[in-house]
Amino acid sequence: MTMIKSINQALDLIMSDDPDAIILGEDIGINGGVFRATDGLYKKYGADRVIDTPLAEIGIVGMAIGMSVAGLHPIPEIQFQDFIYTAMDLIINQMAKIRFRSASQFSCPLVLRTPYGGGIKGGLYHSQSGESYFAHTAGLTVVTPSSPSDAKGLLISSTRSPDPVIFLEPKRLYRSIKEDVPDGVYEIPLRKAALKHQGDDITIVTYGSMVPVVIDTVERNNVNADVIDLRTLMPYDKDTILESVRKTGRVIIVHEAPRTLGMGAEISAMISERAIEYLYSPILRVTGLDAPFPYRNEEFYLPNEKRIMRAVKRAMEGV
């Protein structure tokens, strides 16, 4: 099953089990979404629960917040993460703060789904990785899957969270990989990283679309590495990272978002504060560039095998 199919199946199961679950967004109804994540759901559940909205992200998010506070369980979709910024006031100042502002009298249990990242030649307005904006905001849980089975289990778990979740879907993985996905409803716990490859020499921390790239790189080059898939970017699983770092003593962090103030900077600081005495070499980052995402030559922007192996060589040499 592809990731897009597993997400579609998860949404179907969620709506079947929960009559208060409602999905809304641009073209998600009759057309089934620009990537077909909601294909068939309009016909099955009707226009009252699968709502085609105007092209207004602030309206989608505002309506979802109102639905959530009123007791429904909305799952809004922003067509591309790049379009989400017009709704950031509502996300940061309302959605993320309702529980705190009301002293826990109210909460805002919704899952805001959106495709993000590059790899499909979408250019600068359809390829951004803005996870740091959301991870920086207290009150939001930020989740991103790296495989079809993870996508289904994490999405179901996200809809059962009592507080808002930003669910970032790496669009380059929608149809590029397939795997067996369990039938029926199952959950993958939030806030828990996954050890996707085991080794003793080096720890590579990554997430989203970079997980298959990193795993393919270490397997092709026989790198004896722990590969940690964060799954939840905030609050992220510090314990799994530190356990691995104390074993290997070397760390590389890989993500396609820009380098400055990215997840790699936060993780590097955390390791420096809590486990610097275990390190044999500097913590290294392999990331996207501090520049707009290009339409052409994506391979020079995105981390790749060559750049990852250059970092592995430097870490192993201790320089």
C-alpha cells in the first residue's frame, strides 16, 4: 500500500468509528483532494461531513477551531503547507493556546493535515518544510510519518489526542514507496521515536522524507549506524536519542528543511547539554539550504547520499 492510500484508509476508519469526525479543505470533497488523500469519502459520508471549502486557509482553520471547541472532531486539510501561513495567527494565537488560556476548561482536539517538503518539482511555493514554525509553538504536537504503515497508525493516534496536532505529510513519499499495512484500526504512540536501523558506530537522527534516503545510504555503504526516525517532532523523544548517542558517541542529524534554526539545531543543543561527554566528534547536520526551494536542480538542495556519506566520513574521523 502507498502512503496516500494508507492515509485515505485511516481517514475512512476514523470517520466510520467517530460520527463527530469531519474533514474539510480545498477540493477534498468531490475531487478527493489534489493528491487524492480523501478520494471516495465524499460519496460515502456526504457533504455534511466532507466539506469543500473556499480557497481561504484562514477560513478553513478558523472553522475547524470553532468546530473543535464546540465538541466536534475536525480534520482540516491545507492543500500545501506553503499555503498555511495566512492562517498562522489562528494556529499560534488560538488553536495552540485555547487550553492554556481557558485554564483547561476548553481544549482544541483537531488534526491539521498538510503535505510538505520537496521532491516533486513543485518549486518555491509548493515545496517548503516549515516544521520549525510549529515546533516552536507551545501547545502544538507536530507529527510526520516516513512510511505508509506509520502514516496510518500516527494519523489515527493524532485524532485521539486531546490537543491540536499538526500532521505533516511528506508528499514525495505519497506514492514512491509501498509496504504491507495492517488492516483495521491501530495506533502508533505519539512522542515516541522509532529505531529504523541498528548499529554501533554512529547515530543518525532524521524524520519524514529523509528516513528512506538515510536508510538506503547506510545500507548501500555498509555504515554501522543507528537510524532514528523522530516521528513526533515536538515534543520529541529525547530518551531514545540520548540512549543511542551514549552508545555510539557520534551524531549526524539529517533534514530537508533549511539549516538555520531547524530541528537539527535544537537536537544538537539538547545532546550538547545532556551527553557531550560521550561524544568522539562534533555533532554534524546535513540539511536543506538557507535559500528558497528551487524549481530545478532539487538534488542540489535536498540532502543526498553523497552529502550524508561526507558527514559520516568526517564523524568517523573525529574532525
